[in-house]
Amino acid sequence: MCQMLLLINPEFVESILNGTKLFEYRKFRCREDVDKIIIYATAPQKQVVAEAEIEYIIEDDVLNVWRKTKQHSGITYSFFRKYYWGKKKAVAYRLKNVVLYDKPLSLEDIGVSCAPQSYCYLSMPG
């Protein structure tokens, strides 16, 4: 299987870690073989801080995705709509087994030279 590095705002990383945000939203679906997300907290933190397994993925009409995930979205409906403005489809990754690293890692520690715009696939051992 494969791992994907996702860049996530520190505010949302905190919501994922405290369990109020069980879904991570994206505009595009990852490859089928991705089963783990490596979480990179963006500025000001700029560190790899945690990982989570993907329990399942919902890919559907934007409003249907919201209806199915809103209870554990960790975001407001207004933020969700703004993120998907002009899009017909939405993707939601249901996270499970979230693990906060004892010591945050740098991108170099995981073999990445610079932060991708949104995500990248990793070939590191899990």
C-alpha cells in the first residue's frame, strides 16, 4: 500500500487530533492504493506531526458529501461551501487510528525536499 503526505492547516490538525474532525476534505481523490495519510501541519508549524489510516473514502456530489459527513466535519458549512465553490464533486477521507508523533519530523526526515502544494505520495516504510 501507499502513503500520502497531506498539508493541513494547524487549526484543523488540532481538530483531527482531538477527534472533532474525522473527515479530511479534498477536491481530488487519491490513488486507489493509498491507505495512510501522513499529516504535515502548515505554517507556522511546518512539521510532520501525525499519521492516520484511511477507513474509507466518500466521493460524491458536494452537498451529498456534506450531508454524509457534517456531524464529524470539524468545519463550518460556510467554510465547506467556500472550499468547494464552483465544484460539482467532493472527496472526504474518513480517518481512523490517528497517531500523534512523539517528536515532530521535518520534510527532509521523510525524504521530501520541499512542501508540495497540497499533497504528494510517499514511498517510505510505515
